[in-house]
Amino acid sequence: MPRMYDLRQKEIVNIKDGARYGFVSDLELDIVKGKITALIVPGPGRVFGVFGRDQEYRIPWDKINKIGDDIILVDCVTDSVLVNDI
């Protein structure tokens, strides 16, 4: 199982459309099972990426295709993983 520090150093890229989501900022955990359920990545900024974010990418762990040295390849539909950050 990868460590959080290691995951934060890798950029997430979608193999479906080549979209670059950015870097992991947080993890979603199932505490009962002791497993990572999703990677959380800050979403696109509202105004030129400067004035905060109101959305985030929530990438389910089962959508990860490959964790490489520099990137994490995911296979998902962008609209399905972009959620409100509330």
C-alpha cells in the first residue's frame, strides 16, 4: 500500500481523455476496513485558478489503473469524479 507522502508527489492523469487532474491533496478512507476508498484532488479554480475552489475530483480507488514513479493513471469519466467540495 502506498504512503500518503508518496501519493502526493504524483500527478493524476486520466487515460480516457488525457486530462490532468493535478496532485493528490487528501485521501478518503474506510476506517472499518482499513482501506483507501478514494483519492481527493483540488478541482479547477473558479477564476483563473486564483480565487479558491468550489469543487474537487474524487477518484475512487477502483478507478486507478496504474501507479507509476511520477504519475497515477486513472480510467474514469471526468464529469463523474468532479464533485462539489461541500
